[in-house]
Amino acid sequence: MKKFHCILLFAAITVSIFTGCGKNGSDAEGTVSTDGSTSMEKVINILGEAFEQENSNATFTYNPTGSGTGIQAVLEGRCDIGLSSRNLKDEEKEQGLIETVLAYDGIAVIVNTENPIENLSMEDLGKIYTGEITNWKDLGGNDGEIVLIGREAGSGTRDGFESITKTEDVCKYRQELTSTGDVITTISGNPNAIGYASMASISDKIKTISINDVEPSEEAVKNGSYIVQRPFLLVTKKDKKLSNMAQKFFDYSISGDVIEIIQKAGVVPAYQEE
């Protein structure tokens, strides 16, 4: 009889162990994987860090691959949440993808710190990127050939900038770089360069210029007076249920609890308390 009880106890323990392992493996409990926009690096990292501090059993990861790649990662099931700094295209929505606005970000037009230009009109900005204006002296600056720096095809920042300036497919880039950091570094080393980058990523290595006499700032993005702006999106798939922890992070990210956290990253939270 005693031997029989021992066998039952052993069986119960074994079932418990395997049930626990199966649950953790199938539900990916405790992990949140994100993939996509390099422009969202600052805001997504600060959110991930805050989330881990509030959830000690959570592991948050971010893979900075670019908006297009992050969107594809969601489609292929390679991450929980995609990150995009451009709106989803109709064909992407038709594949079951859903966009949720996390925040709004200004796309700052940036030049070298030695460049005396302080302001550009939207019209002149478009003419610069289409090659109609090729020398800084024509804009009241130094005599020097304008060097156009942009992002690679598929970048959310590039899509946003070209859409707003109406320069899709006609920009005369000298260089097309694969990250926001590369754009800033390149412009900081070239007095004649001009480019664009997420307002949240700006540093004293470069100089931002006003567009239509409006400086890029959180308030100007919020009230709409700075017109070179775009959304930061969380991308999910309609027919794929998020794991418990990923859903918890998603809900946390668009709640009123993180307004100040998002503002610290230099962007405007989509959720605004009345």
C-alpha cells in the first residue's frame, strides 16, 4: 500500500513538472519581443526598462531593424510587436496587420553645426531634395554644394519625410544610410550636409533648423504647427493572440501611466489625459 502511494506521488509530481514546462514554452510567458523602427529606439527602450522594473519576471527585447523589417517580422511571427515610424500601407492592412499609435514624433531637418542657415520654407526644402537647389549660397548660406543625406528604402523616417515634402521617389540622395545614428554621425562630419532624423534622437552633434519659421519641439508637434511629423506605431496581427506578458506591455504602453515616460523620450504620447 505504501509503495502504491509513492508511485501516485511520483506520477503527480511528474505531471506537474511537465505541465509547468509546457505552459511556459507555449505561452512565451515573461517575454516581450519587439522589432522595427530605429527612430523609436529611445522611446521603446525607456518604456521597456520601466515595464521590466514594474514586472520583475518580464524580459523585454528590442531589435532595431527598420520599420519595413519590423512589419515583416510581425507578419512572419518572428516578434510579438512590430515598431513602425510610418503608417501601414493598404496591402499590409489587408494581410491582417493592425496599427496602434503610441506617440507622435517630429522629423527634424538637420545640418552641420557650422552651417549658418536657421530656417527653410517647405518649398525650399523640397527643392533641395529634388536637386533644384544645389548650393547653400542660394539660400543665404556659405558657398558649398549641398550634400543630401537620407535613409534607406523601407525606412519609416524616409517614407514620412518624403510623403510630407512631396518628394517620393525623386530625392537626389548622395548617401542612403540604414540608421538614425548613421545619419547624425555623417552630418556632424560634413559642413555641407543636410538630412532628417527623429526629433527624439537629436543631440548637440548637429543643428536643427526651423521649417516655415517653426522650430521642431514637443509643443509644436502637439499643436500641429511643426508640420514635418509622423506617428510611432505598435504593429500587431489581427489573428494572432499576444502572450500574456506581451499583451500586458501593449496595454501599459498606451495607457495614461506612461505619459511622462514617453515625454522624457522627446516625443508626444498619443494618449493624453483631459
